[in-house]
Amino acid sequence: MNTMITYNVNVLFSLQAVGAALAYTGAHLIEIYSNLGINPHDKVILSPAIIIIAFSVVMFLFGLLGCCATIWESRFCLINYLMGYDVFLFFQINSEMGKTLNATFSKYDGNDKEIVDNLQSELKCCGVFNYTSWLNTNWSASHPNSVPKSCCKNMNGTVYFELLNGCETKLQGIMHHVFYYAMGVILGFAILKFLGMLSVCVIACSNGSRRSGYEPLYA
């Protein structure tokens, strides 16, 4: 009975720890977007961060309810599952980010330009993949053979500028850094769980040997 209670508590804290790590990831992404001057109410650009936070809330609620205690019989299987799902979520958000950037940049016409110009100026990037991404946008139709001024480091009236990386690559780099931090938290938590279980096993074996009158092999 005590073992089951301990197990349930471990599962609860595992889920809550992962939920907290993912919540930090989503909140940090929103903070980065805010620093770039992106409207916090723009759901298109912020959708990756929103997905992460929504998932973290679900994990936290699962921890509170203890619903997974009877589904996974091993705490290590649970942690491996969570880390695997975190990686899956990571690639899904990468894909979602590419779609949202393409949608936002394709609608850019020079009028409602705050989001795109802030991204390109702050991240020192141009276009979704590179400057050629602008060839298939509304901007190119009305401004042929040109890119927005926010692509240029030095606005000197010429079309020559240093080749810049696309904004998707820059944003993914930021997100990778945040995700590595979150994965490190989960991995560190898994190691602590393993060491804790190992300590309990050693103590249990030691107590069992003493009660039976035998000395433990490692004594």
C-alpha cells in the first residue's frame, strides 16, 4: 500500500515537473517575441508558444488528478514517454512556425508591417528562408526586384546588402535553445529519480538483511 502511494506521488511530481518546464519554455518564447516588438495578441505568430503552454497545462492537470498512475507501471517509462513526446512536440512546433511565418510574410504589403519589420530588424534576417522568399509575396507584386528596408543593415538606397539568414532559421535557433533547457530539466529530474530509487533499494536491502540475520554482500 505504501509502495503504491509512493508511486502515485512520484508520478504526480513527474508530470508537474515536466509541465513546469514546458510552461517556462512557452513563457520564455512569449517574452522573446515581446522583446522583438510582436503584438502579444497576434495568435498567428505566437501559436508555437501557445501550443507549448497549453500542453504544459494539460500535463500539470494530469499530475494533479493522478490519472496516469494506473496507465504507466514504471516511472522511468513515464519519463521516457514524456521526453519522447517533448521531442515530438518540438518538431511539430518547428513545422507550425514555418507555416505561420509563410502566412505572415506572404500577406506583407508594406502597410501593416510592424510584425515583419520588427522580426527582420531585431533578428538581422530577411524573408522566411532567405531574401528570395520575398519573390512570392504581395510585396513583390507591388515592389518588384526589391525587399523591405528592414532587410538592410545600411539603408543607402541601393539593392546591395549582405546575405542574411531567413527569419525561420533565427527563430528556430532561439526555440532550440529554450527547448534544450527544458529537456535538460526533464533529464535532470529523471536522474534524480533514478538516484532516489537506487538509494531506497540499498536501504531496503540493508534493512531486510539485518532482519533476516544475514549480512549484506557489500558490507
